[in-house]
Amino acid sequence: MRILISGASIAGPVLAYWLTRYGFSVTVVERASALRKTGGHAVDLFRPAMNISEKMGVLPRIVERATGTNRMTLHREGARRSVRVDLAKILSATSDRHAEIMRDDLSEIYYDAARDDVEYVFDDSITAISPDGEVRFENAAPRRFDLIVGADGLHSNVRRLVFGDESRFSAFIGAYLGVLTLPNAAGLDSELRIHVGVGRTAGMYGARHLGDARALFLFRSERELDYHHRDVSRQKDLLCRAFGGMNADVDRWLDELDRTPAFYFDSITQLHMDTWSQGRVTLVGDAGYCPGPAVGGSSTLAVVGAYVLAGELARAGGDHERAFPAYERAMAEHVRSSHAFALSAAKTLIPTSRLGVSGLVQGARLISALPAGPSRALVRRTTKSARLYNSMTVDDYSSPAPRDRVDLAGDV
């Protein structure tokens, strides 16, 4: 059975790995000319994704390439004194199995896991999909596949071709995200520096193996901003307007916009679809149910979704009319919870009032100051992420029993 996957970032390679293990023939098509090395930003893998990665045999590489960020210096806009925070304590209280890793590194690790068993086609893109599975490409000759999976991100090409314009499903949550690569002039090692004010948060961090650093910008906007997604000059101007004058450090980061080798800018948008499947086509990860970049645990959700989709296809013997609905049922509550968590996380990370800014700073100070036991209890009481990811369960598709379940909060 031949399955085509569009997208070679995170969900695509994970799905390809599991499908090949179940005996399917897999082709992955990727618009970029090679694996993307565009700078990117750090993403979080929580316990479910860590356990799936362990089953794939790639967990040691993930741990090796983790950013190692364990300290945070928090500056409140307009205040002279900063707050030192034990970030490792907060993260361990949120999840006892977690890794922060650069998105590009994670994509490469998942790609390497099955690259010898999967046909990868780079520098090409799907232009049409027929109901009988014939796929047309920008460059390659048409080919027929039994199933097609869109794993091509928030602005999915497959979703557009099969389900219609993105505007039908996207929900702007009132915020924007910018990321740029810049020299690690401050010599940051395992440290995150954050400046937070009403409606805007900026941070800079350096990973121990990167050699450079990343600056991350989050800001609120009551309305969607007017710009084209390929108009980088306009995007940089919007970022400068949102953060200019916040702090001397932030101004220096913005000064790098004209020299940065890698820049990313997008709205923080959720996708809400009644179904992710139509005929022979289904969607996985951000292409189908993005909870919101940088705020919703989308990388963990993508890994879990890919694992579940492959498992349900294997269980159904490739019968998509059985597998696709089962996949959607298995993922529905996880997606709903992630969407709700993202809205809450955005309010915390980008405070809407002075009181919210003060609460964020004082809460971080308190958690960092408390002993490990009480701080862990406080974080679990006050954050939804711990409850969400620690309670996530999916079926154990490696088991011959038809409906055995496994708690991905524990062992897989």
C-alpha cells in the first residue's frame, strides 16, 4: 500500500517512521530543497512525545541536542531590578519527562530515524489531488497513491487543495510571534533572558551547541495585521513598531533584523476543523489542528497524532474508511484540551495588564524560591500544561490486542 506524506518537518517523518514499521510503502514530498535549516526556535517535547521517541530509538539524540536552558532572568518593563528564576525547577515541576530542543534539530533526528526506508522527494510540491488518489506535482510526473496525508504545517497546501481556503478554519487568538537568529554576543549558555510588559514579551536564549542565539518576540494585537506572508520587510517593520523602546537589550536585538540569516513571523492562530479527513486524504499535526505556535504544545501534539494515525492505519489493515474516523476519535480530546491550554498560555506569556505582568514576575519568583516539593505542587496547581500532558493516553499499537491502551504519561 502506497502512502504519500506532504511535509518533512516533525509530524511527517514521525508518521513515515511508524508506517514503514507497519509495512506500508511511504513517500514524503517536501517543498524545500533539503531539510529546513532556517534557524527556527526551540520547541518542547513533553512526556508523551518523549516516550514515543524512546520507542523510535531516538531519545538519546534528543537528549544530547537539548538546549539545556535551566535559568531565566526576568525583567519587568520599567523596573530596575530583575528576577532570577530557577527554570529547571519550574520545568521539572510541570513535567518529569521533558526536553527543549531546536525545531530544526528535532526534524533532522526524526528524518534520520527512517530515511533509509522512506522515499524522500525534495524541492517539489503537490498541485492537485484527485478522488482516486492521482497526485500531480510541480516538478515530478503524476503518480497514484492509495492515501495522502497532509503534514505540511499551519499553512498546509494539502488542506487548501482538499478542504478549501485556510480562512474557513483559522481562528486568530490576538497575538503574533517573531523569531530571529543573531550572534550570541551576551555569551548566553543555558540561560533565557525575558523582558515582559503589557501586551508584549521578548526573550533571548542560546543553546550550548548552537554557536548563535535566538530572539523570540510575542505581542498582542486586537486585530489581524495587514501584511503578506512573503513580505519580510513589512513583517520586520511591524515587529519594530511593536517592541521599539521597550528596553535597550530589546532594541539591540531588533538592530539585528537587517543582518539576521533567519527570520520567522506569523500570527498565533488555531485551526478548528469538524473533520481532518476527506476521501483518501487526512491531515496530521499543525495542518489539521494547530493549537497555536509557541503557546500550545504543538510539537508534542504532532508526534502523538502521527503515532496514532499510523497505528490506526495498521490496525485497520490500511482501510482508511475505518482508520481515519478512529484516528479522529482518539485525538479529539487531546486537540480540544491543547486548544484550551494555548489560550490560557498566551494570556500568561503575554499579559494584558500591569497586574498580569506583576503576577507573572512574582509567581516565577515564588516558585523559584520555594523548595522543590512545594514548588512542584504550586506549579501543578496553577498550570494546565501538567494536567494536560501528564493525563494524555493513547492505544498501544505495538500490542496484538485490539483495544489495549497505554498511558503515555507512564511507560509506552
